[in-house]
Amino acid sequence: MLLRFWRGFTAWRRDRPFWAGLFVALGGLVIVFPPFANLKFGDMMISIQTLGGVSALLISVLLWICAAALWLQPKFRLAAGIVTVLLSLVAIVVTNLGGFVVGTVLSLLGGALALAWTTEPKTPKEAKGSKKAREENAEPEPETTQRVHPT
């Protein structure tokens, strides 16, 4: 049963930009984390609660919507990829350097993968030696020009 689930998941994953959606969702998670986290190191409490928290929440929710669009509607990958790239660049300015740059980098990577993804199958490349071997084994082409013999 687990094998059947895994094969079904693999088939589902191949029909859509799965890794792009995963990177975008992780980037949104990293962007929303710093403004709402209260970190404690020994006796020192670190809390970043500013107006950036509201914008971080908004940008993260929009990034998660883009990730869901990439997974559920792959035909919108171009629009979702463009929105993801723009949101991740805005996050640098608005939300604590976009999750201390890590969230921005993950979101940019996901947006780039979404823009680069295509449904066209790969064409196999020829091996380097196969073209040369075919030329050696091929029959010589008949000459179409006449040879002129010197007299």
C-alpha cells in the first residue's frame, strides 16, 4: 500500500513544478518566522515585533498561495513564478531582510524553478561517439557531379 502511494505521488509530482512549490512554501515559512518568534538565549530574550510582522505575514500568505497554485494548477506557473519573484524581492526591504536573506533566496529559487519548468518531454542527446560511428558505417553517397579527367 505504501509503494502504491509512493508511485502515485511520484506520478503526481512529475506533472507539476513540485520543487518550485516546495522552495516557495519554505521561503514563506522562513520569512514569517523572525517577526513572530521569541527566541531565548540564556537570560537574553530576542523579540522582533514591529510593523514588519504584518507585512511578513501578508507576504508569507501570498507566497503560500503561490506555492499552492504551483502544485494544484501548474498552468498558472508563469504568473505564480513572476509574483513569487516580485514578493521575495519586496520581502528584502519590508521584512527583516526577507527572513535574514534565507527566505528570500529560497523564494527566488522557487520562482526561478517555476519560470523554467515546462511540460515538454526531454529529447535524448546523442552520445559523442555515436554520430562518428554512424558516419564511418554509412554507405558513401553517390556522386552528383561529373569528374573531369585531365588529358
